[in-house]
Amino acid sequence: MASLVRSVALRALRNGGGGGGGELLFHTALKNILTSPPQTLTVRAFSATMSPPSKAVLYDQQGPPDLVTRVVELPPVEVKENDVCVRMLAAPINPSDINRIEGVYPVRPEVPAVGGYEGVGEVYSVGSVVKALSPGDWVIPSPPSFGTWQTYIVKDQSVWHKINKDSPVEYAATATVNPLTALRMLEDFVPLNSGDAIVQNGATSIVGQCIIQIARDCGIHSINIIRDRPRSYEVKEKLRKLGADEVFTETQLEVKNVKGLLANIPEPALGFNCVGGNAASLVLKFLRQGATMVTYGGMSKKPITVSTTSFIFKDLSLRGFWLQKWLSTDKAHECRKMIDYLLDLARQGKLRYEMEMVPFDNFHTALNKALGKLGSQPKQVIRF
């Protein structure tokens, strides 16, 4: 009976829970897995229609990620005729992954759940009617989907997007969230032409670095604002090497006329804010009349304050962007073309950002780094 319950739970996990009564069965069954004695997790040999056993990062309640996550063994699941079994190669630990586990992200899977939202894998086996994918192909879930922190995933073939195997694995694993956010914000709000300019705070974030590089590839100037910090000149130089035209610390912009600092760069028509508070006000100071500021984060946890003058005399527009909402509007086909473009930039060396590849066996060390417990660290990417 325990084996049957586990099989039902893992089939439901493969399909994202299923909804309705199936979803209730899934969560009930997976809870049984999590509370079963270790010896009951042994499984019989699997047939050709079954996936290999999988190791996964599970959490059965929301809370501090370092306390509620654990690595467990999961039994094989059936590979049906339309399914593809993927051996995961790499998956990142994103801030949104952490927020989902904490229970503070607006959209999150019901617990018990497997962590992770994006990643890259290699096709291990395919169902009998699958023709577009073959063992050995590299694929990503597109749009991204829950549960990428596990060694094997079985999902319907429609979930998987085949990518160029020459793509650097760490960029293939991380292209869908941060780089895609940067690309969509550059394209969705204001028509930009070569020679135009954008301004952003949070320029050292991965989204910020991607904005700099994608803008440069399109001939668009970037004005970048960073927080004051020791050795800020090193940070400025790093961003300039990525293609930043101008980089300012916040204190450098405590002047009445910031536009006097721009020399031959035109006033920006588009600004990006991921910090809030004073850093958002600095973005607004640069914008030309009729421009738009897009907010996609709030790292300072402070509100955006806009002067009456900005609305009346500059007619500025304030917008927001959330990638998951954009992806939920039937953008799968369009999304895949963009991923291919971004990975092409990565293969050409035109898109890069710092990451650290960490073996799956060291997951909790990587998690502590992602949580900031070990100081400033590059993005953590799990290597399976």
C-alpha cells in the first residue's frame, strides 16, 4: 500500500498537482512519503516505462528555507506516451525560490513541494509518441515550472523546449528569469531606438547587468546607479566593462541638476527601479518629459515618493513588471524565441554575469550563501 501511495504522489508531482481532488490526493500522498520511515522508501527495479529514482529538495511546510528543506530520495514514476524524462543538469537558487519556500511570494506551489523554478536538463527517455525530442537533447522548462531541484523530472513533452547544446550550462539554467525580465522590460514599455538611453538603479543585480548588456547590443546607452560602498570604483569599472556608459553612486547624484552629468548622452525615455525609496527618486530625476519608470522590485522595502512636479510638468508614467504574470498570458511560443536569443548572446560572450556552480550534495551550503549567511556571494547554481 505504501508503494502505491508513493507512486500516485510522484505521478501527481510530475504533473504539477493536477488541481481539484487530484491535487488533494497528491498532497496527502506526498505527506505520507515525507513521514514514512526511511526503510519504506526502498523500491523495486523499474521497467523501461519508469524513470530512475530521483533525489529532490523537498519542503513540507513554509518557513525559513534552511530549516524546512531537506534532500530526500523519491521513487521512480511512470513515463507515459506523451512524457519526457529529463535528467537535470543545473538549476539556480533565485530570490523568488527562497520567497516561495518562505511563503511570501504571491504565487507558490502548495506544500509539500519540490523547490526550484528554472533550470536545464538532458533528455533521458521519451514516451512512445514523442517525436520532437530524443535522449541526449538539452531542454529547459519553458515557461518555467515548479520543481526543478531534483535529479530526474517527468513532464509532458509540451513543457520542454529544446536548446542548443553549445550553450554554457550555467546560462542555460538561468536564462529564463533574470535575463528574460531584462529583455521584456526593455521591449515592452517604451519604443527604443539605437542612440536612446535608459537609467536604472540596482545596476549590480543580475537583471541590472543584463539590462546593460542587452541595451549595449541594441545600441542603447545606459546610465546606472549603485549604492555607496567601499571600493565603489571597482564596481564601476566592472559595469563599464559590461557596456555601461555611466555609473554613479547615490551620493554623486545629490546635486540639483543630474542631467548636467550626462555629457552627450540623451535624457532617458525609460527607467528601471528595483530598490525603491531614494534610489527610485534618483531614477526619476534623470527621466525626460513623458518618460516611464518601471518598478520590478523593492529591495529597500521603502515606498516610491514622486513629486507633484514630476506628474504635472514632466508627465511621467509609473509602471510595474512581474515576469510570472507576463508568462501566464499564453506567451510560451514567444518566450522560447527570446530564450534562444538570450542564449545566443551568452554563447557569443555578449551576456555574462557571475555565478558559482555547486554540487547538489552541497545544496545546503549553496542555500546558506543564497540566503546571505556567508556574506556577499555570486548567484548559486546547483550542478546535478
